[in-house]
Amino acid sequence: MSGPKPAWSETLHDRRAFLKTSSVALVAAAFPQIIQANIKKSSERTLEFINLHTNETLDCCYWQNGRYDPAALAEIDYLLRDHRAEEVYPIDRTLLDLLHSLHTFAGSSAPFEVISGYRSPKTNARLRNTTGGVAKRSLHMQGKAIDVRLPDIRLADLRDKAVSLQNGGVGYYAKSNFLHIDIGRTRRW
């Protein structure tokens, strides 16, 4: 014998549908973090750079056996220094991990070509006065931003992969052929 459904039955059905939809959305949103979590579990993290202004190169393992290598970090800091002012500044480890994740996720076998790493406040102010698109409070001045490209990955594809990681700012400069990546709030331009 069937009669009208009780009101609580419809509410229960709506709640289950909501939970199912929410679960799917949560997994989809977490996908980039799953990628990064798997990369962070790896036993080694390496980065390779070419500084396009100084022609210096570096290929180093900056993290192994569960910790950062201070000597490798110092080499990275030096390569990514403000070459105009010859100032070295510590590059944020979270930015290095983001670059490692992006390189792995993009499937690149090439080194990052560096357009700009650390910038001193003086250099940043000078560039701001002579070049468009330089932020007054640039994260470059805190070692939390870098401008790069990977020669074996189309710049638009690299941008899409960086955006999908949802881990900071991504600026796409197609005309200048580089990508700005930072560990500030998640945004894109």
C-alpha cells in the first residue's frame, strides 16, 4: 500500500543529493592539491634554471631526505638575485616547491628560463617608472615571485597548468613571452 510520502523523506532525498554533489565538487577542487601532495611526498625535489640576464645556469636538488638543502638554497638565491643591484635575497621555499610542482605537472624536461627573480626595492621602483606592469608592492621584492618560461611548453599551456594548481598569482604576458608566478593570494591576469 502506498500513500503520500512523508515530508522528512523528501528532505532526506534533497540532503543526500546535496551531499553527493558537494562531494564531487570537493574532489574536483582538490585535484590540484592532490597533484602537489604527491609531488611533495617525493624523495627529492630538483630545479634547473637559466638566468637569461647573466647566462648563469643551475641544476640542483634543493630538497632531499625530508629537508631543504641549505647549500642548494644559497645557490638558488644567488642565481635569482637582483643582477642589476647585485643583491641576493632568500627565495621563499614555497615558491620553489610551486615551481617544482609546475615543472613536473607540465611534463617539461627543460630548465626554467628566468626573466626576473628577486628585485630590490630600488630596482623595482626604477622598473616601475620605465616599464609597464610592475607592481608598487611587488612580491619579487620579498622573494615570493618569479617571471619564467619553459622552452618546451607553450606559454598558454604553462599558464593553464599554473592556474590549475590554484596556489598563488599567475600573470600571463604573451607579448613578452613569460609567465609571472607568485605565492600571494590566488588570482590571475
